Amino acid sequence: MEYSAVRQPIYNARKNKVAFQISFWNSEKPALQTIPITIFDDQSDPRKLNELINRSGLNQYAESKTLIISFQRVALQRLFNYFFSSHGLVIEVNESERLDDELLVLLKAGHKLGYSIIINDKALLPGNERFLKFCSHVKVSAKSQDMATIEQLTLKAKSHNLRVIIEHITSDEEFEYYRNCKADFYKGDIFSKQNVVETRSNKLHEGALLTLFQHVMAEDYCYAELTDILAADAKLTHKLLHFLNSVMHGRKGNIYSIKQAVCFMGENKMRKFVSLLTTQELTVTRPEDIYQQSVSRARFCELIAINSGCNRSIADKAFLTGLFSNLPEMLGLDMEEAIDTMKIHRDIKLALQGKESNLKHYMDMVIAYEKADWQVLERLVEKGRLSAGLLPRLYRQMLQEVRTETFIVS
């Protein structure tokens, strides 16, 4: 059984990624985002919880980091009453659950089994402190509470020896404030955005990279001119040959010349490679997640387009639309200025400007999936030609291919 889910990173005070929050798509209650209870239907062996998690595809989200998964109490009952504890799994009690005696019994059972358990900040309110004894973390939302209130909640959690996760952080100022409050972990859009407005478009104009980028953006560009541009810049040539030989490791033969590389890549793959190289250059001083998010969006957009029955040309444009969806963060400019700087294809430009089209539809689906906004995603899927059941497979395929960079030559 496959499940629609998305991972969202959790960071420590040094802005290092330490865990992933997994949010599931429940078609009947899209806002719920809890693990499907059917994962625990097989109770033939209490020792094989890890096997069940792997079979559901969740292991592909981990990348050797901790997984945080939200549970309803009915799923907690199945888990605690039967299965042994699983290393690397942190349980979050869904915020919709009432803090009552039944839940308290469940928390005691999970604590005894050795699980790390996250509870929401309702447990910090007067009269609910008894729940804190059996938890390891408290999650505090920065969305609808002022910073002074969150500081008081953090201090109270610390007095109970609990670690604090603050979510919905939207600015660098908020992050610095909460870090000074000694919160432990953080979640929010701020980590995939540029916090200092710094225009780096001039960097792109130096050397051959801009010339190369603008050349391959043209339809039916000239291969001979492309070879000349690459030949004039040893650094670009080295990057191209090094990349190709690394992804071809284990195959017969290597690529030693620019001409070989250009012929092997072909028009569309070369355009993809140069666009990624340009994106990497633009984000070199940016938070790491800007580049990772851009590449992930690019490949996910491309896979959705391909599986929606689009031709290769549209799929390539879908890739570039996803890749450049973060242009404002890359360049420190608003979208209009960023688009003019890059001189990208008109269809991609219109999609990035918000004009309705298939390209914008694919990008909207990717962003809705990324944000676990399942209600919006459901509406978008209904409008398109893609089965909702296919999305989790495409998402996991994207994660695997982005890790290995094999999608560039696929």
C-alpha cells in the first residue's frame, strides 16, 4: 500500500537539518496529516515495525535523519499495544487530540516503551502539566501567538526538562529571537529563503556562464557555437566533463572532449545541465535549501508533466519552471526583475508571473504537495489528468533521483 506524504525539514540552532516531519494526505480529512492506521494492520510479528514502515515507503524520506510522524490516538493504541519501539521514529500526538485521561494512559505506555513523544503547547497550559511527564518534546506554533508568549511557553517547557520545537517561523528576526530563548529545534519557510536582500545578478554576468545560459535557452541552439563557448572557459568545461563522467561511473567508456559531451547530452539535457549550473552559481552564498528546493521542484514538475501525457518539450519547460520558481530568493529581486535578468522562455515567464497555463498548474501542484496543503492539491488534481495515487510514487522517485543526480541524463 502506498501513501501520499511529504517531508518538511526540522533544523537545530545552527541551521543544520536534523529531522524530517512527515505529513500524510488523508482524502477524507485533508487537514489531518496523520499516519494512516492501515500501516499497522499487519500484526503477525511485533518486532517488524521497521519492516512495515519500509514497506509503506517512509524509509525513503529519512536520509539517515529522524522521522517525526503525527499520530491519532487510535493509531497510537495499535502501536503501543503491540509493536516494539522503532529506532529513528519520533511520535507527535496530533494537535486535534483532546488532552484527557485516555490519552494520558497512552502516553504512559509509549514512554515506558522508550518512544520519544512530541506534544503540542496545549500541554503547557495550567492544569495540563501532568501530560508533560511522559513526553520528550513540546511543539510551539509561532503562527498565532506573540513572541513574548512563546518565550514564556519555552521557559515553562524547559523547567520540565523538555526540548522545544518552534514551527511556522517566517522571518530571520523571529528565528534569532527564539534561538536566544534557547529553543532547540525550528521549522518554517525561513530556512529556504534568502534573509539578506543581496543582488547577485552581476556575478552571473561575469565570465562565460551567462553567455552559455542565454545560448542554451534559445530553441534549436547552435551546437558549434555551444562548443566554442565551452572551449573559451576551462572551468565550465571541467565541470561538464567531471559531472558526466561521475554519473556514467560503471558504464563503458568515458567522455574526454567538449564535442563528445555536447553530442552525448543533446539539446534538452544540455539545457537542463546549464540551468542547474546557473542555479547553483546563483545560490552559492544562499541557504543550502534554496538550491535543494529548486532542484526538487524542477524534477517533480517534470515528472508530473511527463505522467500527464505532455511531450518532451513541455516537460523540459516544466523542469525549468520548477527550477526558477525560487528566482526571487536566488537573486534578491522581486519576480519581475528576476525574470527580466534571466531572459527565460516566454511560456516559463508567464507561468512564473502567475498566468494560468499547464506549466503553472504543474508548479502549483508541486508547491501544494511541498507544503502538505492537501486541500489545495486535491482541487488541482481534479482539474488535471494525473491520478492522485501516482503522486507519492513520483515524489519518492524525485527524492531518489535528486540525491544521485541521475535525472539530468535520464
